[in-house]
Amino acid sequence: MADQKNGHGRRLDQHAHDYWIFDLDNTLYPSHCNLFEQMDKKMGGFIAELLDLSYEEARRVQKSYLHAHGTTLNGLMKEHNVDPNYFLDHVHDIDLSVIAPDPHLAEALQSLPGHRLIFTNGSERHVENVIAQLGISDCFDGIFDIASSGYVPKPNHATYEIFVKKFDVEPARAVMFEDMARNLVSPEKMGMSTVLVASHKDWLGDHPTEGSILDHNNHDHVHHYADDISDFLHAVLAEEEDYQES
């Protein structure tokens, strides 16, 4: 049975949670398939063409916007009045065949009690395309995309407030899964349980890292750590069965 990595001495009780909230990119599919790398490169190319820059300089601008504004898109909207739908259509025009269908994940998601929601800085169309490729389209009760918050991205706290209100989420009975630790700060403050999903890339910078899973000791707002989200969810479900039988 896969282990629930846990730095805070708590067990993730499935029956204590009615809301299971998932980021999309590098969370519901493994980061090693490099799907987001395709998007990252398209963002750099978009900026290079828009601002007439070299690709290298465009990448520097891209990362500066990501740091300063939460997403590259938010920076482009504020600094250059870019049409968000045009940008998102361009960035999400990618090869999804690098993602393999995941019936093991589908089984785990369907077994979770309560509501299963996707909360992403991407577009709804991108979500629908990715979860269809994964074979998990029927596993969710709602999608909250970047347009749902008026294009104000995570980790802006107001965006989480809008999300909670839209789906009538009770934070104390919610758990959120993310591959970026900074996006779990607000959920933890609101009272949610938090799970950091391992990523082999640092998308805030330009260089591969050893993985967010190895940096968990630096994040007091992270309650649990998952090397693989499917295995983690099955472990949660199995541990509850073992608990009831003991």
C-alpha cells in the first residue's frame, strides 16, 4: 500500500472531508510527461512575437510576470492589454497524447465521498481536454477556471474566496491538492487540509528541481505530500478500510 507522506502527525480521513479540490496541471497528471513544458514554451513564443523580443529575453519577461502577477497571462493583461481568450487558445493548443489514460486514478476519484472539484489557473476548455485524455471526465462535479475569477489567478486570496462561495465549500471539510506550495497558503489559512503533489520541475524558474516533494519541510502550510496522486488517494481509501477493520 502506498504511504501517505505526512509531516504534521495527522491522518487524512476521507469521511472528514466533503470537498476534494484538485489543481489540474502537474497535479491530476504526472509532471514528468512534460505537458506543461509545451505550454511554457508556447508562452515564451507568444511573448517573443508580441513584444518583438528574442526567445531568451521573452522567457525572462514571462517568468517576471509569473512572479509578479501570479500567472503569465495576468501580467500580459495588465501590462499589454492582451485578450485572455486569444492567449489561452494559443497556449493550450498542444499535444495531449503525452498523457496516458489513468483508470487507477478514475477508480480512486469515483470512490471519494462528497464533491470533487477542479480549481485551475487554466481555461475550462483545457480542463475538459485533459480530463478526457485521462479518462476522468465523469469524476468531477464542477470546474473553476481562470475566467471564473475574472482572470485573477491563484495564489490571490480573493480568488479562493470566490471559489468557496461559488461551490458553497465548507473549508474545514475540504482538502486541496496542488503541485505549487504557494497555492496552498490561502487554503490552509481558510481551514482546508492541504496536499502538495510532487513535481520534478520548478515552473516559477527555468531549471529542473529535485521535486516539490523533497522540499516539504520548508512549508508549514502543507499537511500531506504525494509522490503520485492516484497512489495517494488509494492509500487514503485503504487506510480508512484498515482503520474500520481494526
